[in-house]
Amino acid sequence: MSWLWAIIVGLVLGYIARAILPGKQSIPWWLTIVCGIVGSLLGNAVASWIGVEDTRGIDWIRHVLQLAGAVGVVALGTPMYTALRGNSGRMT
């Protein structure tokens, strides 16, 4: 069941990250979910490195780090996807 939770969190974080970033991110929905999942994992890793992975109550610092990770992964993943796809949506 944890894989389903990871997909849901990835979806939410990915779309929030896309909303935070300026401009249009031309990545498909599945890549948004993957970027959100990877960003969440990065945020959890940073939280454990600084010692805030398990706190009492809501882990706001961990959630902010997860969102920051998702924003970074979407920001890096969008131009990489566009470059690998071979075009930027422009007609020639």
C-alpha cells in the first residue's frame, strides 16, 4: 500500500511544484508524478540528514523539504525531457 501513497504524494507535490515554477512546464502527467516522488524522496533524505525526519505532530520542515525537492526535480526535469524529446513544441 505504500507504493499507492507514494504515487498520491508524488502527484500532489508534482503539481504544486509545477504551479510554483514560472512559465509552462511541458512535461506529461506521468513525469510530473515521477518528479514529485523523486522530490519527496530527496526531501526525506535531507530531513534525515539534518535530524528532522521523525518529530511529534505534523512534520512541517520535512514537508517543506519534500516540496523544495519536487520543485528542483521538476525545474531540472522539464528541460531534460524537452531535450530528449527532440523538439520544444515549435513548428518548423
